[in-house]
Amino acid sequence: MKARELRELSDPELQQKVRELREELFRLRMRHGTAQLENTARLGQTRRDIARILTILRERARAART
């Protein structure tokens, strides 16, 4: 997911996306723990997507304060 695409979404949409990605990350971790996950790179990609969204939300919050 590109940051450019994420910046077009509203704050509530981004927060919903973070919730969905955290749930997906949990499922991926469970599958990895039981050796059922084929593409382990998805773990890192999902973590990076979460961090990217949180960064955008923090940038917006900071910009609103100033």
C-alpha cells in the first residue's frame, strides 16, 4: 500500500484500516506459529503498512496542533 493512496483517506478510514491490519497481523502470526504460513514476507509488509498509516495519522495530528 502506497503512502500516496493512504493520504487520500480520511482519519476514520485510516483508523479502521489500522484495526483491520492488526487483525490480519494476528492471524498471520498464528498461521506462522503453526507452520501454515507460506509467504512469511507478509508479516513484515503488514507491520510496515501499519507503521505507515500511524505515521500519516501522527503527521495530521501534529499539523492540526500548529
